[in-house]
Amino acid sequence: MSSAPAPRFDVLGIGNAIVDVLAPVEEAFITKHDMRKGSMTLIDAARAEAIYAAMPPAQETSGGSAANTCAAAAGLGARAAYFGRVADDQLGAVFRHDIAAGGVQFATPPLVGGAPTARSMILVTPDGERTMNTYLGACVAFTVAQVDEAIVADSAVTYLEGYLYDDAAAQAAFVHAAATAHKAGRKVALSLSDSFCVDRHRSAFRDLVRHHVDILFANDAEITALYECNDFADAVAHARAEVALVAITRGADGSLALRGAETVEIPAEPTRVVDTTGAGDVYAAGFLAALTAGRGLAACAKLGGIAAAEIIGHYGARLQRDLRGELAALG
Amino acid sequence: MSSAPAPRFDVLGIGNAIVDVLAPVEEAFITKHDMRKGSMTLIDAARAEAIYAAMPPAQETSGGSAANTCAAAAGLGARAAYFGRVADDQLGAVFRHDIAAGGVQFATPPLVGGAPTARSMILVTPDGERTMNTYLGACVAFTVAQVDEAIVADSAVTYLEGYLYDDAAAQAAFVHAAATAHKAGRKVALSLSDSFCVDRHRSAFRDLVRHHVDILFANDAEITALYECNDFADAVAHARAEVALVAITRGADGSLALRGAETVEIPAEPTRVVDTTGAGDVYAAGFLAALTAGRGLAACAKLGGIAAAEIIGHYGARLQRDLRGELAALG
């Protein structure tokens, strides 16, 4: 992807290291507990306790947006590394086990004696939509000190999740990682994560995208929020003018990839919608796994769609099927 | 079910309170790590670390044999309570949340400052068979002191899991609970749990069955192990002579229920086998939910089979579908 020496990693993810606590609920649960359906809301420890007490029996799996991307990228055959902060507690051990067992290098030391490992209570309604309530815990202890520059310099793409912008120290770490990547001749990718997150940090995101980002991932709500456009086509035009490569997911309408004058539209893979948790994360994984393997835009968007369809068909945001052969199968 | 006053609970389960750590593996994983496929093996902390380090990314759900039975019984509309010991750690909180959120009364205080909450690493092979490696942790601190006699006396059936026989203190608690139940005019049920567990404690189990048990749950391997019979029919005859009510599960061949001279055979419900974890536990739940509702043997075996089919169709040992209407639907 550049004239720098061949990198050791294809994708390095930086994000909030979170354990998902996932349960099916009826629509009424979302309304009763005053949640914003389909979005991610940050909650404090007291609210986390209250929601957990009210929610049905759950299953725990490792999550975190960029971590999901890294795990899926490794599951698709890419070489992946991850930075994120867990605590030295049982849920932290679960997170560490799962990402490492999936083949992702994860060496960020745990936080000792501070807040517990982050968890996100994810309520899945019968339509497959997920509503996330995240207690960040140890994640807020992620700072510039946790950015291992040697690994950034040795990764083809450093992938940053927009959710990090909810914390000032993580924001600084983020900009530092981007600068380090570019100095080493590498690329920087950003996922906008959530339209409400974009609303909270619009001007910072606009600066970041303009000055530091080579590859932008967003869905239609996020891209229109970023450019404050009512019209999707206007937002796309803005993004195309500012970023070298843009990939936009559109749910059941598939995805759109733009690079300079080039535009590729790929329909969604057929699937039964069980739980959309992680769909955007693993789309980015498929896209980047193909891109760093030297594939064209259509193959990137196609592999993203295949990975997203797998994740949507079951509970949880980590791949359950072996998709290692999918990239080669694209021809 | 007796002349005692109407009980507050239909089913009280007593067992090892365990969090399941569940992952799919190939057959080769079982062989390489020297495991006995299809059985439950007790492991120490060091072996638990080694297996966890080697196993793929996993999902965590609450488990424990009698706990699965109680959770499923509640999910089928029965009133359930549970005794078992977790630690005051994150996995203990997960276990407590899940069983309580499922509608089971669970008031056993956690172990403080001792071993961590038990976990069972469950490896599921492509044939749906599960191989369990259990680190008992805080479970071994379950003693007579954790047997709340008032709740035992107020439960129609006290249901004991055979796995408890791997610990001497739990064995004593078990006999005490059985005596308390009978003194109050209630029934005592036992699950044989695992044929190797039966082999380890055969004479103790034989005494227990003869002197303390009204309702016996077993599969074909366990019942032949208990009576050291090569012939299934011989083992069944032994059991019928010793226990008032016997229910035997036979995998794809359905189940068999015996009460005095009465015999009922019920075929298995059609289902796709994904993961057999908890199949016997939830069969017992369906059986007891129907029995304590005053239903006949055929309805008991049928509801057991319906619940088992639900659990076998997905990963994990807790019901995912709402089966509250199934008992009434049996007519």
C-alpha cells in the first residue's frame, strides 16, 4: 500500500476494549428504560447496575468496535493487532483470551487497581436492532502511553473507532497514533461509529477526517450527520472530496465505496437478521482484509458484505463460521 | 403431590453453581488435549489455565446442571429456587444475575475471600457432543450450612445433581437436604449426571437411591453404570424395583418413564443438533414442571423432550425461546 517496508500487520485496531452482555428483549423494554433505540449510550456505574438488574438472562462475549474489526480481520486471514485497555479482572481475562485466541496480537497491559473492565449491555429487539448501554470502566485509562509506536509503524492500516472521541485522553492517543502511522508511510482509517457520537464531536471529527484520515467508514446516518446534510448524495460528495477512500454501509441496501472518481455499489448478501451487533465493525474487517491483500474496491466491499451477513445471522459480534477461504473465493 | 401444606416452590435445585465457557472445536482438539469425549472431568486451576489458553474464542453463559434445570423449570412456568455457591467476583455476579433474571429464587450467600466462581470449559464438537472440563472453585465451599431448611420444606421436589458427590461436604449437605424434604412430606429427585461420576461413587449412589430418592433421572449409560448391567432392560428393572419414579433419556431414541408397573415411552422431538450441553438438565426441568402441575407420566416425558429439543438447537444450556405455553398446549 505504500513505499514503506512490508508491514508486520495488515490492520492495527485502537478502541474501547469491552465485554458485551447481550440479551433479547421486547420493544417495550427499550421504551420503559428510556433508551435511544439503535444507538450507543454511555452510562455510569449506577445506571449500569440498574439496567443489568432489569435485563433478562444474558450471554457474555468479547466486543468493542475496533476489537470486533480486528478479530474478524484475523478470521478472514489478515494479520491483526489491537490496542485497548481492560482491567486485571475476570472480564478483562475473558476479553484478552478471546482476542488472542482469535489470532490478534494484543499486548496492552491491563489497568491495575482502577475501574473494572468495560461492559456494554446490548439489548436486541425482535427486529434484530441492537441498543447499547456502555459503561467504559478501564477504557478511560487508555492514553498516549498505550500507543506502541513500533507496532503502529509496522501496520499497513491503523484503524480507529470514533467512540474513542468520547474521552479526551483517548482522543489525544488517537491523533498521536495517526501521526505515527503517517510518518511511517502507513494509512489511517476511521470508523464514525454512531451518528449521536458524530453529533457530540462533529467539529473534532471534521478536523480529524480532513487532516488525518485516508480511509473513512460510516453508515448513511453517520455520514449525513458528519456533513450536516439532509441529502445522502450531498454527504457522499463532501466525503469523496475530503478523503481518499470512503466506504459507506446502507443496511439492507448494501454498501458504497468511493476512491477519487471511482464508485462501486455492492448489494447486501442475503441473510436472516437475528442481531445486527457488530455488522459495521466486521464490514470494515472484510473491506480492510481485501484492501491490504491488494484487492480492488469491488472485492473490498464484497468481502465486507459477506462478513457482515455472517455476524447478523447470530447473536454476538464475533464470527462463528470460518471465513478464511472467502477472499480467495472472490477470485 | 403429598398431604403436606401447598408448597411455595415446585422445584428446588441444589448443585454446583458454574459459569460455562463454551466454544466449538474440531475432534482433534479433544484428542490432542487428552479429554474423555462426552464426559465431565474435574480439573484443577493449573489445568484450567492451560485448557483456556488453548481453546478458541468462547462465549460465557450461566450453567451448572441443577441450575440449568431450575432456570428451565422457571422458563416453563414452574416456581423454582436454587442453592449453590459462587464467589463474590464478576463471574459470580453473572451467575446470580442470570438465574434471578430467569425467575429463580437464589439466596445462597457468595463465598468471600476464597476460590473464584466455578467455570466449566465446554468444547462442542461438530456432532453437537459436549466435553466438559470443570474447575469447581467456590462450589467446594457448599456445605450443610448453605441448606436453608425452610425453603427445602417449602418445595414440592428437592432436585439434587449427582455431580455434588465429587465433594464430601456437598454429599453431606445433600443427605441433609433429602432428610429435611422427607420430614416435611416432600419428594427428593436425583440426577445421576455422568456415567464416570457414577463409577467414582457407585456404592454411595446405590445407598442414596435406595434410601433417599423418590424420582431418579438418568441416561442409558448412567443407569447401566449404576447397576453394573450390560443389558439396558436389566438396569431398568433394577431401577423400577428401587425407585418410585424413574425417567431415563436415550438421546435420539427419546425417553422412558417408569412408575410402579406403569411404563411410558416418548420419542425424541425432531431437532437439529447444534450443542447437547444441558439436554438432560432441561429434560428434567420439563418433566418436573409437568409433574408438579399434576400431569401424568406421558405429559411429563413429553414436556421434557420439548425442552431438551429447544436447548439442543443452539449453543448454551439455558432456554432461548419462551416455552411458557407448552405445558398448557399439551392439553
